[in-house]
Amino acid sequence: MKGSRLLSRAARRAGIGAIALTSLAATAGCTVGPDFKRPDKPTVAGYTPENLVPQTASAPVPDGGAAQTFQPSEDIPGQWWGLFRSNELNALITQALKANPDVDAAQASLRQANETLYATQGSLFPTFTGNGSANNQRYSGAAQGSQGTTAVFGVTSASLNVSYVPDLWGGTRRQVEASAAAAEYQRWQLEATYLTLTSNVVVTAINMASLRAQIAATEAIIKLETDALNLVQTQFNLGGAARTDVLQQQATLTQTQATLPPLQKQLAQQRNALMRLLGLPPTDNAGQGLELASLKLPEQLPLSLPSQLVEQRPDVRSFEAQLHQASANIGVAIANQLPQITLTGQLGQTSGGFANMFTPTTGIWTLGFSIAQTLLDGGKLEHTKLAAIAGFDKAAAQYRSTVLSAFQDVANALRALQSDADTLAATVAAEQVAAQSLELSRQQYQLGATTYLQLLNAQQSYQTALLNRVQAQATRYSDTSALFQALGGGWWNRQDVDPKSKGQPGGILNIPPVQEIKLPRAGH
């Protein structure tokens, strides 16, 4: 009895010691496969082949006509849309961040990836399972030719089983590394969703304001052409104009009136798109008070260096995480080609009944290990490894492509802002000249000093110039938003994230009201 007790203790010690020793060996063991190294940052200093003009042109209009200055030393505010100084725009962003289902889906994907990571980490530890059983059985001697002999007996057992696969080659650690990279990818996808949503809300709201301004301009043109029709009709009644002049002016008026419904349709479609972004049905009617005049064009534009851009852009960081995951998958594939060892142990009690379940003689234990090595599999494991290497090459190419696209986005935005400023200045000048020409043509036509054709040309020139000016104003706002998006959106300066994860991409917890924003200095 005493010997059984000592044997049981020795078994426990042997089992625990073997598992602990193997765990230490796995921790100190090698990790096959490549160790991930972050791609080198770009060494280029700018985004354009020539030196960037530090300031854009300006135009003599109150809405969107200010010159914009590029500030390489400035950082991007976390709530960059506050630079447009519009309370209504801020309210739209707040509503979108709270209710847009795409943000909810991205947050759920991040939680799912984190839980998958935690589950993968569990593979690093032993698995313990408990088993128990109890049954009674009536034995009949008739089966052995002994008539009338019967017996009732019971069997009760309980055991604790342990199974452990030591991570000798680091394959499990590489799996954990891959899962961590997948979770990192989802974190950056959430940040990309956040940036895309806020940018889309800003651009859609600007489009709505632009369409309202175009509709107002078209209605003003319709009024001018109606006045011109009355003037031509009067001249015709006095014998100073031909019937064809009246018909031509009527045709011009109806053509202009025909351009109004498409603008109204576009406005309704943009409104529906905005409701979708806000997480609302089309029956809601938010953002109706936003006008171009209520927006202030940001005059100081931050400009990050290319080496900073790869750190700031969520899409670049997402593809970097995918590259990391692909690197870890190579290690997993290599580890699967090597011998796999499994340690098993069992410690328990078994007896003929529950009453004597815990007597010293009922203890049982087993301790063992197994080793497995694939000898022939038709090249499956080798080709799996080669596929993982090809996956890494693919991820590396996609990362480089994404970096180039990021540079392209910034370069396009910079070019657009300069061109937009020049375009607005030219359209304002054209509108002023066209307005003067139209007024002079109307006066001369009324006095009979010019032909109707000259009046018609003046009307059409003014109509074109007016609409071009309105569109050029809105484009400056939209392309300014595009620059903030291309630079990464300032997520690192946001105030609506958990303070414990400050400086890291993550979920949106609360959206404070946007106050007046001043651009912080880089590094502050």
C-alpha cells in the first residue's frame, strides 16, 4: 500500500517534470523560417519631380478663394474636417461615426481577429482533460455453463489526461505570429474604414453644397434669360427684332430650364448617398443647411514626408501586416516538414465501486510520448512551403504597389490643389468679363445698337462662366479633403480612442464635439 503511494507520487513528479522540461526546451528552441523585417522606408524627399510651389494662387471670391500654403513642418489634426469650420459638417461626421454599419463591421472583424489570436496562443500550452465513468453490471454464470451463478459488480474510474505538443521548431509560435499579423491587419482596416467614411461624408456634403449652388446659379440664369426673352419680345413688338430672334430666345430659355432637373436629380442622389453614410434611411433629411458659404477653405495645409507617409497611411500599414503574416506562414510550412513530438500523460483512480475509489491500490498512471515524421506525401508539404514563399513574394509586390499608389495619391492631390486655385482665378475673371459683356449687350440691344446674336452669345458665355466658377469653388474644397485623406487622416492625433491604446489604431469609443482646430507642430 505504502509502495503504491510512493509509486504514484513518483509518477506525478516524472510527468510534471517531463512536461516542464519539454516546455523549457521549446521556449529555448529554434524558430524555423524567416524573421520578419519591416520594409525600408522610402528615401525620396518629395512627391513631384520639381520643387513644389509653396503657395497656390488666390481668387477674389469670399468662398474658397483664399491662397493655400503647404506646411511641411505641420502635423495633421486627428479631426481634420474641423479645419473647414462648419458645425453642420462636424455634426454629420459625428452621426456617421456613431451609426455607419461599415464601422460596426470593421470593429467586429477586429474583435474576431483578436479572439482568433487568443485561440492560437492556446496551442502553446498543454491540454488537460478530465474523464470519469461509473457503471454497475450483473454477471450471469449461465454464459459460462454455471447455471444459477450470478454476481453484481461495479467499475468506477476517474482520470486527468494531459497532452502536449512541444513547439520544438517554432511552428506554433509562427502560427501565433501570423494570427497577430492578421489582427494587426484588421486594426488597420478599421482605421482605413474610419478614414474612408469621414472623407466620403466630407466630399458628399461638399457635392451637395456644390449642386445647390449650381441649381441657384441655373435659376438665376433662367431669370436673366426670361428677362432677355421679354426684352426681345418687346423689340419684336416694336418692329426692332425678327420673329426668329424671339423663337431663338425661347429655345435658349427652355434649354437652360432643361438642365435644372438633372441637377436636382444629382442632388437627391447625393443626399441619399449621405444618408447611407450616416447610417440613416433615405427618408431622413440631414445636411440640408450646408452651403459652400458655410465652409471655410483651410489655408495652411500640412504635408508629410514620404518616409512619414508609409507610417501614416492605413492601407500601407494593412499590406505591411499582410506581408508579416505571409512571412510567418513560411515558418509554419517549414515546421510542418520536421518531426512532430507529442507528450501524453494520465493520472487517475479505478476501482470496483465508488466506496473504495480512493484507496491506495486504485491509483493508475501512464506517461509516454510519440514522434511522427512524414516520409512520403507526394510532395504535399514541400509544395505547401513553396506556395507560402510565393505568397510572401505576392504580398511584397502588393506592398510596393500600395506605397506607389500612396505617393501617387499625394502627388495628384498637390497637383490638383494648384490647378484648382489657378482654375478658380481664371473662372472668376471670366465670369466678371462675361457679366460685364452681358450687361453691355443688353443695353446696346435695347437701344438697337447691336444684334440679337451678340446678345445670345453674351448670355451663353455668362452661363458657362457662372457654372464653371461654382464648380471650381467646390472642387477646391473636395481636393483639400482628398489631400488629408491621401496623407493618412491624422489618426495618430485623434482624441476619440481608448487612452490605453493611444497612438495605436483601434475602435471608435466616443466622438467629442469638434472645436476650433489649430494645426499642431510635428512631434508635439
